[in-house]
Amino acid sequence: MSDKLIELRKKISSKRPTFLKQKCKQKKRLANKWRKPRGSDSKIKVNRKDYPKKVKTGYRGPKEVRGLSQKGMIIINVKNVEELKNIKKDKEIVCIAKVGQRKKIEIVKACKEKSLQIINLKDPSLFLKQIEDTLKTNKTEKTKKEEEKKKKSEKTEEKKKEGIESKVEEEKTEEVKDQAKKEKDKLLTQREIWN
């Protein structure tokens, strides 16, 4: 019974037109989604022949199959591993909600153990493999960056030490020069006094 209804739903959806807002193709600023026409002179509102179709109940699929997957199973949104306990294999299918990567991995592994179908992923084992590879590459990149940071910090410390040492040397040379100048000045002043 449900297989026939699913086929009927496919047939209806293939004939269903795309419902768009009035003049959305003429004006770029209007979004490509449905809004009910409310204008007094609107041709879509009056169902004129050559104008886009208006949303009606006749375009809807059969009620018994509405909201089911293509195989006729009930789609259940899962946000954590605990929600998988109540799922029945034959009647329900898993849809992983918007979750972080860590939780997603946990959910996929739990589904694999219980042999549950996932509607979001085509191949869960391939998905897990890809994530493991990305995590490994991220770790290696992270360690490389940390090593580079350490090298840079060591270089900056060495430069600072060199800078401090050079400043000290410059100060010493300046002091020596100042002392030499003072001695010269003393000699000159003494000569002037004698003359």
C-alpha cells in the first residue's frame, strides 16, 4: 500500500510547478520563494491562464505518505546518542541534526553498531575514514605550527639578548668617549689658563 502511495507522490511531485513570488524573475531583489499575491489587479491571484500557478491543495501528496522518506520510513531527527535507543530498524530512519563533528562521529558509530540507516550520509564508514584523515592532518599541522612558534620565540629572545648586549656595548663606548672628551676639555681649559 505505502509503495503505491510513494509512487503516486513521486508522480504528483514531478507534475508540481515551482511556486514563485509575483515578478520575482523580473526583479532581482525579490527572493525566489512563494508569497501569496494580494494585489487588486494581480493576474496570479485571479488564476489567469499564462501566468504562474498559485498554491492549491490539489498539488499536495497523499496524506499517509507525507513526511516519509523515499523508502517509506519515518524520518527521525537525532541530536545525541541517547535518542537512538527508541528507534525501530524497520519503520524508522535516522537523520542527523545540525551537530558538531565530535557528536556526529559518536552518532554515526552508534548507528553502525545497531545497523541503523542514516538518511544524511551515503556511506558512514567512508565518512568516518575521511574525518579521521582530516583530524590526523590537523594534528600534524598543529604540531608544525607549534614548532615554528617555538623557533620564532627562541630567535626573538636571541635577538633581544643581542640587542641588549649591543646597547650595553654602545653605552660603554659612549661613556668612554664622554670621559675622553671631558679629559680633552680639562686639558684645553688648563692650557688656556697657562696662556
